[in-house]
Amino acid sequence: MDRVNKIIKNRDYQKYLNELKKMEKNRKFCRHNLPHFLDVARIASIINLKTNAQIDDEHIYAAALLHDIGRAKADVYDPSHAAVSAKLSEKILRDCCFFELEINYILDAIIRHDDKNFNNVKNLSGILYIADKLSRPCYMCDMKEPCFWNLEKKNLELKI
Ligand SMILES: [Fe+2]
Ligand SMILES: [Fe+2]
């Protein structure tokens, strides 16, 4: 997990996390912070083991840690935070010693993490999508009613 630890210590990564923290200070809906990223990483890792998908843990953790960082900039550059996250992640992954093929693979999963066509696919994109949704405890959330997630996305009971 050396390269994953490099991401956590990466200055750009920390800068985007801080920007997100400031931006979401008064947010009433789910936040996009390190606890969310780690929840997604660990749930994805569990799914990986359960389904024997044999995805490298470093790729899972890298994708999970980076998948929402674009929310810090999405309003400015692009309405799709997934695409912005991928754009910002490229340099971070390169700075953290991931190889080109790995970078493309991880960026692809980040770009697709909000694409419901991947909700049943047992590859990095699909597992990231599923883990991201499962990470939210809608069943205990005060904002369950106003939340824009449709019923199909909401976790109305604990599943994993
Ligand atoms: Fe997202
Ligand atoms: Fe997310």
C-alpha cells in the first residue's frame, strides 16, 4: 500500500480535501471527505474479496480515495464531478508512482463511478460504483426525504 500512502500524503490531494471540507462545511446532505473515501475503499475491498474479482487493493484504494475530489472544482470547470475528479487525479497518480496503464484503469473507474450502467459489473468501475452507493446510511439519515437520490440508489436497510 506504499503508493496509496503516497496519495494520502500528496500535497495536491490534501489541498483538494481541504477545499472540499471548506466547501461542504454547512452541507446538510452526505459529505465527500476522507471518511467517505475510506468507507468506499473498504466496502469495495470487501466486495472484491467476496466476489473473487481479484482486483489489486492499491487500485481499489487509489480509485476510492480520489473518486470525488473533483467536487471541489466541479462548479467551476464542469458539471460532472466524476470527470473533474479524473482530471485532477491524473497528476496525483503519476506523482505517486502509478504506471500509465494503471493510471488509465483507475481514471476510467473514477469517470464511471456515477454511471448506473456499471451497477452490476464486477470490475473496478462496477465495484467502485456499488461501494460508493452502499457507503451511505440512508436508513439513518435525517435528509432522507429531501435527498435527490432515487429509491433505487438509497440504502433503506444495511446491506454490508
Ligand atoms: Fe461521486
Ligand atoms: Fe462518493
